[in-house]
Amino acid sequence: MGILSRFKDIISSNINAILDQAEDPAKMCDQYIINATNDLMDVKVETAQVIAERKRCERLCSENAKEIIRYGDLAQKAVKEGDEDSARLFIGRKQDLEAKQESLENARLLAESNGEKMKELHDKLTTDLVTLKTRRDTVKIKEAVAKTQQTVNKYAESSIRSEKIERAFARMETKADRMLDYADAEKELSELKPDMVAEAEKKYGSACRDKAIEEELELLKAKAS
């Protein structure tokens, strides 16, 4: 039966192989469950049809068996009444029904076997669906945790970058402080040099003037004497 092999493939399919190729595991699991649910509905329809066929075969077998008994009884009554011609007809009909009974019984056994397989398949797929839904929920939880971890990692990287930026700022601030100190030192030196020159000029300028005065005074004294 083609449908049996089809659903055996469904049951034996490896969902992990599907998940490996999925961009979104949770959505892929949802789609797989939708597909499996639709397949289960198909299995239910097929199972109902197979069970109906089994019941039909059982009914035909039962009805045919009753007819065999009935024609046997009729043949026996005809013999008792000395009607051999009718007895032969009843026996012939009974033998035809007995031959038919064998075919009906074979069909019934086949229908019963198919019904058991379909029911087993239906029960297996139903159980698998429950398991897959549980696994789907687990996948969603893992995916949610993974996304949260990715967010944490992202902001952790931002924190690391922030620390690097802070250290860089600290270096620049230190450099700026050194530059400011150097500029202040230059300013102090530039303001100090004119004062030192003025003091030196004042010191040595006064000495020169005093010397010149004394020399000129000595000349005047010499002329006066």
C-alpha cells in the first residue's frame, strides 16, 4: 500500500537534518508540525477507509457463511423429501459459496492486517506529534535564550569598546594637561625674561652713570686747582 510507505518515511524523517538547514529553527519546527498534522489527518481518513473495508469484508464473510449453512440445510431437506434434483442444485450452490468464502476470508484477513498497520501508524504519528510539539517548545526556549545571549554579548562588546574609549580619553586628557603645563611654563618664562633684563640693565646702567659722574667730577676738580 503506497500510503503506508509514505507515512513510514514521514515517521522516520530526521527533524535535526531539517533544523540544520533552517534559518529560523522555531519557525521551521512550526512548519514541520503543521505538515505532520496535515499528514495525520490524511492517515485518519485512510485508516477509516481501511477499517470500513475490513468491516465490509467481515460482513460479506458472515453473510456468505450463513448462506452456506442455509443451502446445506436446504439440500438436506430435499434429500429427506426424495427431491434429489433440488438437492443437487442446493449442493452446487453451497459449493460455489464455499469457494467464494475462501476468497472473502483472504480479503478479510488482508483488510484486517492493513487496518492494524494503519491504526499502528496513526497511533505512532499521534505520539510523534506530541513529542515534536514538546521538542518544538524546547527549541523555542533555546532560541529565545540564544537571542538574549546574543543581545548580552552585543552590549558586552559595547561596554568593552566604551572602556577602550574611556582609556583613550584618559590618555588624551593627560596629553592635554601636559600641553597646558608646557604652555603655562613658556608663559612664565616669557614673562620672567623681560624683568631680569630690566633689572640687569638697571643695575649696570646705574653703575655706568655713577662712574661717568665721578670721572667728570674729578676733571672739574683738576681744572679748579
